[in-house]
Amino acid sequence: MQDPNSAELGLTLYQLATTYYAHDMLTDAGPTLQRGSALLRQHYPPDHDLVTLCKHRLGMICAAGRDYRSATMLLGDTWQHYSKQQEGHPLAHEANFGLAMARVKGMDPRMSSSERESKIREELALMRSAIAGMATVLGAEHLLVTAASRYLAQLAVMTGQSVPTGSG
């Protein structure tokens, strides 16, 4: 029987939360990740890669949901972390994707219609480019790549846009 406070259980819960996120089950992803993250923080320092990974996934869950402010804060931090680790890091690309998604969801409703349309098209193109970067490293069929593609398509429909093609 596994220790209910083990780091291994924390990692397993992180993986489950990632699967929930990838299948657009955000109401399950958030609490599962919070429990897993709490366990990992008991075993590792705040700057440990697994703790950062949980922070990143929480940012992506926030971006996919409705908490664009938290997404922006969390993903800004993790983007910096992963960008410094290696050029083209897939989670740096995913953070860029999440940041663009958060910017669309957080757009000022007082923007002019034409300005809003232009900004949405720009952000959707950035999202497509981030997906291409993720796919280059992870493969087009990877869980996170297919999830990002689905979130992009959903956001395009929500904003009345077509899904941009190409890598921007």
C-alpha cells in the first residue's frame, strides 16, 4: 500500500490532473492538481522541477478555464523557467500557448470591434505557433499537443474566428 503522503502519490495525482486537463475536465483537474502539488511541496523545495511542473499545469488549467489573471502570473513564471532550461522546451511553448489564451480571455471589453478582432487573430496565430513548437519536440499526437489543438479550436469558435493554419 502506498503512503498517502508520499511524493510518488503527488506525482501520480499530477499525472492524473494533466490527463483531466488534456480531456477538458477542468473541474476535476484543479482539485486533483492541488492535492498532488501539496504532497510534492511537502517533499521538495519551492524551486524543484516537480513543484514548478505543478505550478505550470495549474497555470494551464487557469488559462483553459476562466482565471486569466492567475494564468498570466503562473505561466509568466514558468515560461521564464522553461525558456532558460533549453531553447525550444515544449513547456515553454505550452506556456506561450496558455499566455495567449489568457490574453484573449482577458481582453478589455471596451476595445473597439476592429481592434479586438485584430488582437484575437494575432493571439490565435501565436497559439498555433506554440502548438507547432510543442509538436516538433513531443510529436503531433502527444496528449498535450492534441489538448492544445482542441483548446485552440474551442477558443476560435468562442471568438467567431477560424482556426489559423501554419506556424505563424
